[in-house]
Amino acid sequence: MPQSPIDRLAFPDVERVKPYLPPPDVSALGRLLRLISRFIAGLLVVFLLSRLLAPDPHHPGIFAAWAVIFLVLGSEMAGFGHQRLAVALSACLVALVSLLILLSGEGIRDSAMLAYPGIIILASLTVSSMQFVAIVVLIGLSAIGLGLLELHQLRQTVFDDPPSRRYLLDVLLILAGTAVVVRLLSLHLLEHLQRAHWQALVDSLTGLPNRRALDAQSADFIAAARKDGRESAVLALHIDRLDHLNHNFGHPLGDAALSSLGQRLAELLGPDTFIARQAGDTIVALHRFDTPGEAEALAHRLLGVIRDEQEIDGIVIRLDGSCAIRHDPGPPAAAPAILADALVALDVASSRGNAAVIEYEESFGARVRIDYLIESTLRTAIDHGQVTLHYQPILAHPGGEVLACEALLRLRGPDGEPIPAQEAIELAEVSGLIHRLGDVILESVLADLVRLRNAGLPALPVAMNCSGLQVAQPGFAERVLAGLRANDLPGSLLILEITETAAIAGNDPLAVTLQAVAAAGVRVALDDFGAGHSSLHRLKELHAHIIKFDRSLIADIGRSADSLRFLERAIELVGISHPLILLEGVDSPDQVAALAGLPAHAVQGYWYARPMPLAELPIFLNGRALA
């Protein structure tokens, strides 16, 4: 039964990308070999001294000569590369051990006979089948030679015979067999180390160079282009819909699609094009060129490869992507900084969608730094209980009674400058902090309601802004109702504001949550009405108690008669199915005068009251009528 592409996934062949990868760093291996040589030389010196102190020293000159040989091998004077040094060290070790066999008693030969089974075990675990057979044969011949050597020594002892030519042949047999065995094992070790080096630089799924290889090559790649007077650029690509594929069909199918994509992208590798998988769904290409526009052309070629239709196990897969280009600005810009700029631009390209190809702009970096600052401030505020709320009163129209207050998030950066709340909320949604932030705001609002009650103030409803993601999360309604019960507060004191875009989207979990909290007396307000893509059909079905018209519809009131007429008709239309219309962003006396005759129920804006800390709210309410 033939295997599917999913079943055939294995570590890719590195031969295709090896010419474009950095060579192995063998300096550490050379240092290790020289250290071994110096260690053996030291042992020989110690052995030589012990022989010299003996009453009847044997062959001290031989040990002195071998000590010098290994000392030379362990120094830089030999000038050997790691391969020649390994061969020389192996040969010298074999010769030295064989010489010790000849010069000493039976103990050394017995030790050698015991070492050969260990070599066989090591070889069986490391080398290939044919190499293993060759090693076993050679060790067998060496063992036979050692046996014959024992026989010759026995004959010499018993019959006092001088060493014969056959005796010397046995010695040569031992030397040759042991030398070949050590040589095969050494070559295999070097081959294994080099293969491990190549595999450490290749992505196991796509067969492309990985991030480590990209970091190692990028500086030399860009430097070579500068030296030759050529242009270079970094292209960063994001593979869209890969998460969708993994989540809906399983990671094995997604892995197979990536493997196939990697094989097709590898065909574009060349002396002037280096392509690597930087992360899960991010591909980075380095490109050298002479003609303007070549980087853009390569970007479209890469996107074309990503978009190519492929069929795996009967499932047709069509991926898409976005691309960002960062041209080399020249010295002193370093490769890591250029790569980082390309990835920053890729975030912008991905957010724009539509398979965009964009070039890096300096403003992108500033925007990323600001976003990081805001996110970091958010995390600190959440983790250390530093989320601050200010409250802006909502007044009845036209009477001016205080109907409620809106809780507004207030953040300051490390420099003390205020951070726009809308930017903080958007970043919280993107980063996944919105759920934690929403829970902290809910707890703070409920705690402030209790503080107002304990201060003897009349019950005043508070509206809090909620993200559509937060409201649609399972368990949100239960947390809201549990918080009200824990603080002994009625649901009528809480108003949940959700944006028009989230409410109109037709999110069933969100609608179920709103119905659950509304059943407990919590009111729902539709925020920023008119700023998104309104659906009158959806609006009619939506059970919102309050409709808050966006400030953009109020901005020109007082200066434009058309804006006033449009707003009046919109209020009349929305008021058919919704009981309370709230106009926000009323900031000037001209706007107040223009809105006097409109059928709105409530107003909110700087003209009436600015957002204030909780401690100032009782002062504002003092002497004012409450609805």
C-alpha cells in the first residue's frame, strides 16, 4: 500500500542546500586533538621518569622520542589541519600501543585482546553495515596476529629461538589491522560530526536553511554585496492560513504542505538568493542584485510559489502570504538590524492583508516601539494592580440630570505621558491581554460602586467598555453576575458598552452572553454607532438598551446644517426600536445649541464634564439632580 505524503515525512536531504550553508567550524575539534596529544606526551614523560628511577631501565630513549612526537603534534608547530592531525594522532597511537605490546609482558597483550570487543560494540552502534563487517574482519585478523605473537613468544621462551621473519609478519599484521580499525572509526566520527553540523543548520520540515543558518549567513551575504558594489535586500514573508489548515485538518497535513512548499522554494536558492525558514510561518530571503526592481520581482515570485495549488491526500490546499522588503541602507547598518526592520515591516504587511508587498518605512520602527511600550505598560498595570479608571458623567437631555457615569481607562507610560486608551485596548486585543484587562476593569468598577454606596451617595449606574472578544469568551456572563452577587449590587447599576462593529458582526456567543446579563438587569449599550459598518437588520434584532452615537457624527454639528439634518434623521430612525439615544463628544457651546431641539435622551462630553478620578466624583454630584 503506497504511503501518503504525510506518512513519508522524514529529515530532508541536506545536499541541496549544503552549498549555501556556512562550513563546519573545526577549530574546537583541532583544539581537542592537540589537547589529547599533549596529555599523551605528559603520560609518556611520567612513564619515562618512572623507568629512569628503576634499577634496570628499559628503552628510555624510545619513550623520550615518543613523548617529543606527541608534544609536537599537540603544539601549533605541526601546522596540521584537523583531518591530518586526526590521522597522524591515530597512526602514532597505533604504533605506540603496538610497540608497547612488543616491549612489555603479556598484560599489555591481554588488555589489547579485551579492548577489541569494546571496539566491536562501539562500531555496531555507530558505523554502517559494510564498515562494521570490515572492522570485524580486521579485528579478527589482528586477534589472530596477537595469538601468533603469543605462540612465538612461547617458542622463544621454551626453545630459546630468535625472532623469525614470520614473527615480524605477525607484528605487521597487528599494526595494519589496528591502524585500519582506528582510521575507519575516526573517519566515521568526523563524518558524523559534519552531518550533525549540516542538520543543525537545516529546518527539519521544509529542508530550507533554518534561523541559525540565516543568522550565520546574513552578515557575510550583505557584506559581500557591499564589497562588490551591488544592492541587497531582505525579504520577509508570512504564510497566511497555515494556522487555519493546522486547526481544521490537523498538524500532519499542515506539515506536509510546508514540506512541499519548502522543496519548491529551495529551487530558487542560488549564489545571489538565500532562503531560510525563520519561524513557524515566516520565510526570509536574502537577495543580491544589480537592477532596480529585482527585489520586488523576487517577492512576487516567492508569493507565487506560496500560492501554487497543491493536493495532499485528496485535499486541495491553497495558501497565501504577505511580503515585506527591507533594502540595505548601507553602512553602518548591521545585518541583524536590517533583518529586524524587515520583520517589523512584515507585521504591517500582514495587518493590511490582501497579500500585500510593502517596503520598510522608518515610521514602522517607531510604531513598533510605541506598541511595545504600551503593551509593556499594560502588562505592568495588570500584574501590579495599577489599572486606573476615571469617570465621565452622562447627563439627561435636555434636563441635565446625572443619569450615569462611564468608566474610562487611564494609562501613563514610564515617561509619565498619557497613553491613548483606544490604542491600549487595540493592543490588548492583538496581544491577548484583553481578557485579563477586562476582568481587572470589571473588578475595579464593582469595587468603586461599593465605595460610592459606602460613602452614602445615591446609586449611580456605571458603564464600562467591553471588547467583543471579551464578551464572547465562555464564562464572561457568569463572571459578571458572580461579581454583582459578591458585592451585593443589583444588575441595574452596571452598563456594558460594546462597539458597533462587534455587535453587528453576528457573533452568536456574544449575543447569548448579552441576553444572559440583560436577564439579570444589566443594560447593554451599543458604542461608537455610525463609525463602523452598520446593518439596520442586525440593529433591529439587537437587544441593546442604549445607542451611543459616535463623536464623528457630532463633530460638525453647529457648523454644518447638512450634518445636523443627517443626525436628526438617524436619531429618528434608530429611536423606533431603541428606547435611549446617547450623543457623545459634545464639547463646545455651538454643539450644545445645535443639539437643543434633537430628540436625544442623553449627552456626554467635555462641555458638561471631563473624566475625573473617583475621589472627585462626589464633589461633582454634590447639589446636582440625579435621574
